[in-house]
Amino acid sequence: MKEASAFEPSAGRLARKNDYIIKNVYRSFLFVSILTAIVATVGMMIDNIVVGRFLGTESFSAMGIVKPISLIFSAFGNISASGGVTMAARALGRGDKNKVCSIFTTTVLYCVAVGAALMAGCWIFAPQISGLLGARGDTLQPTVEYLRGFALGAVPVILMPAVMGFVKLDGSPKLPLISMAVMTVLDVALDLLMAVVLKKGMFFMALATTISYFAAVGVGFLHFIRGYNTLRLIKPSELLGELREMFATGAATAVNRLCDTLKIIIFNNMLAVIAGTGAIAALNARSQVGDLVGSVIMGAGQALMSITALFYGEEDKSALLGSLKESLKTGMLLCVVAMVPLLLVPSFFSSFFGVREEAVLAMADVGIRYFAVSMPIRLVNTLCISAYQSTEHSVHAMIASILQALVFTVLSALVLVQPMGVDGIMASFLAGEVLTFLYIAIVVGIRKKRLLPRFSDYMLLRKDFGKDHIRRWDLSVGNDMNEVMKLSKKITDRGQEEHIQSDYINILALAIEELAGNVVRHAFRQGEKKWFDVSIIEKQDELIVRMRDNAEMFDPLKYLHENCASGNIGIKLVTELASEVQYRRSIGLNNLIIRISKQTIAK
């Protein structure tokens, strides 16, 4: 019979590692990420509502025509947000703070340079770009005006998702919410001022969005005057290398956006030929609803990417799988909730954007319903692609993104448009998601050599991932001093059972007792019922203790230094023996890492 672990739930509340921390940090990150994804499109959405209601059908059609440019800006922004922030999270997981600052600097330089280039190009060649996008006749002039106004905001549009990602990673998870609120309120106020009060045209509508983006970035930069900010602009350690890695890591998200752009251009031209301007307006309404409600899916993917990148850097396999499981469960629940109104009253959403004509409403309703049905499948595809980006499977992620956003959808439209007309183009979005999921499942099955892959197989982790150690214990502890004392004894007992040298195990027990005790006494509010995670890793030449909690920001080493007393003899001994003691605040978690050389203990 297998011997019971010292950390089984039967030993009071002490148990093996549970999903409390992962569940809570993912949900808090998801909330911020969903709002961040909404902000990526909210400027265009608000403009669409106001333009559709006050400036007429031609201007509303112009909004749909300019949408691909918004997607291009987002694509370049996604390179910095998905690439730069993911790289920084992996470096943070390895404990390399200087690398994090170097990546941050490279990301800012990239955003400013690319944004300035796009701004100049769109302003100078606005008429030619508008014509290429499908603007004709009465829609040409409003398209040119809106494009030029929107181009002025290229730098903040590209910079904002990166800034939001970095400040969340660096311990300010609530600041992006404030930034988004400022942007949304300001954009609504300026849109109404321009359209209703001042009776201005499309250039000023776009200018309102540009100003709101600048304000949002300004609020985000407030993080850098906070005392716990660790981000600095420094000379990049390897500028070209970091740019290459950023493009490789963020390419899948960016390519997905660019493919979406090309797909909209293709569909706009197809619809113009087979059904006219009204069909373009219907597709635009469907796209606006998809962007807004689809923010749930995009946010789920962004939240997963940041968290898994950190855990990947730490080589914490159980946390990686737990994150994917929680993202799938929470995301699926949100998708089901969103699907119901989309299926029952699609006209409410399309009319919200100013669509009034019966024929246009009918076409938009079909598109919205197909989108609703596709949401659960789209969620699974997006989570898989996000996981591949954060775990260095960038090529596989990029191929899946291209197939999802362009190839499978356009091929489906070409097949379905003949028998179904406009409805066939709307149905092609669902068909593209189904084919993408089949592709991912087939690739995973081939790589893992299974006809029906297991859940864990979809992470595509290498066989030796996280196994560069002799033994590892992962457990969760309730925030109670009695449990801390029990934990210390259980560690000692476990060490004796496994015949670990007593010097090693006694130091471990002492370190955890002292540090965990300080966390329980000072990090958690009185009466809070929470857990914190402890990992004990024995390698060939060192012992590593890693503690993680989601309490208020608390640096136990700083506290002990400021409150030095004779009662802290144990922790003083630990810090003297340790080759490294590191505290960091990231993704809303307190993280403490202690490395103790076996050679030091032996002395």
C-alpha cells in the first residue's frame, strides 16, 4: 500500500497544493484583461454608435471601412503587449529583474517608433488607403477624414496595451481599470461634444478617440511614480535580440489581427459586389458586437498568457495546468452567459449601432447568431494559442492564428457564399473556428502520439519540463499560525521519512516557520480565510523555498529589517545561510524565493 503523504488533507487543513491562489489571481487578472480588451475597441465602438445615430449611413459605412486600420494598429500593439510583456513575465519567473527593465525599455522604444511611422503614413496617404479599403462615392471623404484623425493617435493606441500589461505585472493591477474609466468617459463626452454640440464631422470624431487614448496612457504612467515601482528605462542589454524575440513571441496575436484586417477587406469587397453598402453595414454591426462581446474571449487569452509566462519561467507545471483549467472553466461560463442574449435578441445589439433598415438588420442578426454559437469553440482556440505563445511554441501559435483568422474562414466563405449568399459569409466565421479546433487537436495528437489527447497534452510541454530536481513538494497552507507550526513539524517528519540529511530539513523547517509566520501575522487582514502556496525544491547543490500569496503587498525581509528584534533569530540565521533571498510583487502576488547552498549548510 502506498504510504500517505505528510501533506495529505487529513493532516488538519494542511494539504497538497490547491488551486486557491491560481483561481483568485486568474479571475482578478481576467477582469482587468477583459476591460483592457474592451478598451482596445471601445473608442471605435463609441464612435460607431454616435456616428450611426447622428451622422448617417454613409459615415457609419466609413467606420466599417476604416476598421482594418484599427486592427493594424492593434496588431502592432499586440506585438508589444503579447511579446514584450510575456518575455518580461518569463524573465520575472527566473528572477532576472534587470532583464525585465531591459525588455520594458525595448518595448517602449518599439511602440514610439512604429507609432510615429504609422501616423505619418496614414496621414499622408489617407486618400489612397481609403480607396484601397473600399471607400467609394459618398463614403470616400468621411473615410479620409476619420482615417487622418485616428492616425494622430497611433502612438498611444500601440503603447497603451503594453503599458497596461507591464504595470499589472509590476504590482498595479487596479491602475489599468482607472485608465480605462478615464478613457471611456472622456471619449463619450468628446464624441457627443463634437457630433451633437459643435456639429463637427468625421475628423473630429476620430480626434476625440485620439485624445482619450493619450489620457489613458497618461494615467497608466502614474505607476512609475509609485514607491514599489521596479520598472526603469535603461540601456537595453540586447536591443536587436530582444526585438527579434518580441516579434517571435507576439507574432501570433499580431498576425491574427492582420489576418482579421485582410479578411474584413476581402469580405467588404465581396459584399459590395453581391449585396451593396447595406451588407457592409450589417457586417460592421456584426463585427462591432463581436469585438465587444468577444472581449471576454480576448481577455481570457491575455490573462492566461501573462500568468502562464510567469509560471513557465518558474517551471511550475502544476500551476501551468491549473491556470489553463481555470481559464477554460471561467471563460466557458462567461461565454454561455453572453450567448443567451445574442441568440435571443440579436436585433437589440445591431440596432444599438444605429442600424434601422429591415434588410440590414436581418443580415446583421444572422451574423450575430453565428458569432454567438462560435464563442465556446473560439475560446478554446484562443486559450490554446495564448498558451503556446507564453510557453515558447510561437511557430505553432502563429500557424494556428493564421488558419483561424484568415485561411479557414475565407475558404469557408468561398464555399458557402454560392448556396447561402450573405448568410454564407456570416456562417464562415463559425466554420473557421471549428476547422481551427480540429487542426489543433490533430497536431497535439500527432505530437503526443495519442488519438484522443489528454487535457495536459494541449500545453505541449516537453517531457522533462520542471524535472531538474531531486524532489519537490508543493503544498498550500491556511493563514493560521497553528497551521504554520504544524507545517514546520510535517516538513521535519517528511524529511526523516525520506532520509534527507537532518541539517537540510531543519533549515527548511526553520525558514518556512519564520517566513510563513510573518506572512500570516502581517500580510493578511484579521479574520481573512485564505491560503498561500509553498514549494520546496531540492536540487543537486541547493535547496529552494518559494512562497506565494495574494494578500496585501508585504515584503517580509523589509519588515524584519525595520523591526529588528531578538525574536527574529531564526530568520536571521536563514538569511545568513541563504545564497539569495528575493522578494517581488508580480501579477498581484507576493513572491518570496530563498536559495540555500547545500555546501553552506554542510559547513
